[in-house]
Amino acid sequence: MFNFSRILIIYAIAVVLALILGCLVVWPNQLTVSIIGLVLFVFSIPLWLKWHHALLIVFWNSVFLAFFLPGSPGIWLFFAGVSFVIAFLNHIMFQKSFLRAPELTRPVLFLLAVILITACVRGGIGIRSLGGSSFGGRYYLYVIGAILGYFALTSQRIAIPKQQKMAGWYFLSLTTSILSNIVYLLGPAFYILYIVVPTDAVPYQMASDYAAINVDRIAGLASACVGVFCFLLIRYGIRGLCDWEKPWRFLLLCLTFGAAFFSGFRSIVVILAMIFCFQFYFERLLRTHFLPIFIALAVVGFSSVLLFSEHLPFSVQRAVSFLPVKVDSEVLADAKSSSDWRFQMWAMVRKEIPKYWLVGKGYVIDPDAIYAAVLAEQMQLVHDPFEGPMLSGDFHSGPLSVIIPFGIFGVIGFLWVLIGGGRVLYSNYRYGDVKLRRVNTLLLSYYLAYCVSFFFIFGALNSQLCVFLGVCGLSVSLNGGVKRRAGIKQKLLPFRRPLAAQPEAA
């Protein structure tokens, strides 16, 4: 049977290869890694057409770098761009519509418009690695890439037999974050691997090695624990994890939660606790025998920490330093200095809000400002510990990371996105297929926990917009859109009863 789409693909590959080979004949000395990569990419187009959506899901939370691109951005950004282009071409050429989620589509497009307008007003998107004259454009790529990635995720529905598996891989890819720490431990002989994994987590390890106080902070372990924790909840739910006929499940849950304490980050412990509490509520376990059991476990655990807190490893002491327990004075000073630094910087940044109330500052950084700051510090004229983070927009505060770069319209757009995303996730949790009950419950719990964290603990729009839109895009792809209330109000079945397969709501 004549297949016109296959003919188009063959012609597209042949034309691109002919152009590349023709250029190499004219300029034989221009054979570079980028050209070789482009040729390999063209040859792999049939595979991309089939697997682009699955690859985007699997690598969305991974830390691997696209080392073959200028600036080595995250590999998820590369997959998001490729997948969006393929989905957009499919929409134009073959009338394959994107899955409908109007609650989120409109606010996402509004936020994208605010970002692009701000970039135009504030000097464009400056990307130094691509030959630009300014810095900071990398953040624009990440927020725009998160938006394009969301639409790529919603370009098609995940096949029913693969739904649980793909949701599990989405969160398990968070475990790749520990690779950076492992490479550092292996020593200089393995540092070449930093071509494909980032070094973001390494400074914390280096600080513990050379600082006067040995407080190990393993950032990669923190993210890995979140990934494993969410995978367990997707696979078994809280009821399944507490199946006493299979005690290894509960033991694995405890080991994952315990490992989070050894990461040395207070925020991760709080986030895991919030995810568990939201999951506990949405699984409707508040009026069951599970509530007194977990209250008793929490009391026993807190009592153990209270009695032996000063004898715990320094990383664990730092992770529990926000609790009313006694910890080593040096650990407490380290944790307090980190919090004080943030509070002082927030106090300074808040004074800048009126300047950018209507039109945000954007992400572009003037090279002259960076040069002046470095020169002043080298000449020891002034030492301002806040100047670097303020110039780069690294405020360690979710609300400030929105209002300073994009003003009041950015705040409106981002809040609209969060509300729309919450509506999408709740609708799919409330009216979705019973086979996806555990997945939809975890996605909603995960989303709410990170919303709370963004506003009250730590947040950055450029790094966390992909977190919010990724969860929403995955939910839309799993459920085939946004599930609606049927003509007759459906009753939310409790988890403790066996659920028979039901037809999906229209």
C-alpha cells in the first residue's frame, strides 16, 4: 500500500544528507563533532519518530547533559525540543491533535507571552555560548523549554499497557542525580564523565572535604531519594507498602526515607514528609487503622532522634536541625548561617521589587556589571556575599524568582499555571481510570508538595517550572486529557476495596 508519509521521510533524510555531504566536499576541513552528530541524528530520524515521546518521559528528570550542543544544556531540554518539533509537524501534516487540557493551555501560553515580551523589552535572549554579547539567556532556554516540553508530553496518549511503567521511569530518572557524587568519590581518573553529568552537586562534597567542620551534603542523594520514594508510592501505594505479608516493601520505604537524612538537606526531609502526608490524605486513610500506626511510628522515630541526636552523623544532625532537638553547636551554626544568608538576601532583594513591578528585569545579565563586581572584589574594595546571586537571579526564593524577572504579569501567569495544573491533576485523580488511581494520586501529592516548597522553602522558576509542567503533562498523557464529571456524579471508591475495571468518564 502506498504510504505517502514514508516517502516524505525518505526524501527529508536524503535531502539533508545531500546538503551535509555537499558542504563537506566544499569545505573538507570543517568535519566537526557537531557535523558527525548531525549526520547520526539524521540517520536516526525513524527511531525518533517512533520513540520521541517515550524518550522525553524517561529523560525528563535525568541530569545527563547534551554535551554535543553549545553550552551543554540538560539532555531533557534537547529531547523536549525534538519531541515538540515532531509533534508539531505531525499536527500540521497528519492532523494529529494535541490532547486537550484547556485549564492549563491558556495560562501556559499567557506565561510564554510574558516571558517573550520581557525578553524583547530587556534586550533579547542573550546566549553567550551561541555567540551572544550578554549572559543569562540559558535561563530563558530552560523556562521556554519547559513549556515546549509540556506540549510535547501532551502530544499523544501513553498506551494503556505501558502507563504504569512509564510513570515509574519518569520518577526513577531522578536517581541519575547521584552520578555526579559517585564520580567525585571515584577520583580524578573518572572526572572525564563530567562531560555527560553535571558538577552542580560537587561543591557541597568539596566543602565538606576542605571545611573545618565535616558536614557531608550529598545533593544527588537527596533527589535520588525523592525518585525512589515516588516510585514506591506509584507501584504499591501506602496500603501496599504496609502489606505485612511482604515486609520488604515497608523496609525499603524506611531505608529510602532514612537515606534522605544522610543527604544533609532539611528541605528534602520536609518534602518527603509532605508527599507522604498528601498521599495519606488522598488515599483516604485518615479514618483507618493506619493513622494510629503511623502516628506511633512518628513518635518512636522522633523520640529516638531526641535521645541520640548529638551522637548522629553530622549530615543527619543538619537534616533534623529544624526540629526541636539538640544538635552539635557547629552543625547548628552551619545550618543557621545558611538560613540567615537567605533571609538577609531576601530583605535586600525585596527593595528591588518596585523597580520591576510592571516590566520584569528578565534573565539577561550585562557583562559590564559582572566585570565591575569581580574587579571590586579582587581589589578588596568591597565584599558583598549577595551580589553574585543577585546578579545571576539565584535568589533561593520561589516568589522572588518570578516577580523580579517577569513582574506582576509574570506572577499572574505563574499563579494561573499553578491553579490550572492543580485543577488538571485533581480532575484526573477524581474522575480518572481506576487502573491509574495510584499514579494520579501520587502526581497530585507530588505537585502539591512542591508547590508548598516553592513558596515557603526553596524555589526557582528557571529550574522548577519543568517540575510543575512535567507532572501536569505526564498526567494529561496518561489519562488521555482531562477527565470530567460524568452526567451522574461518580463516587470516589476507597483504596481498601478491590476496584473493578470501569469505563473511562467522557
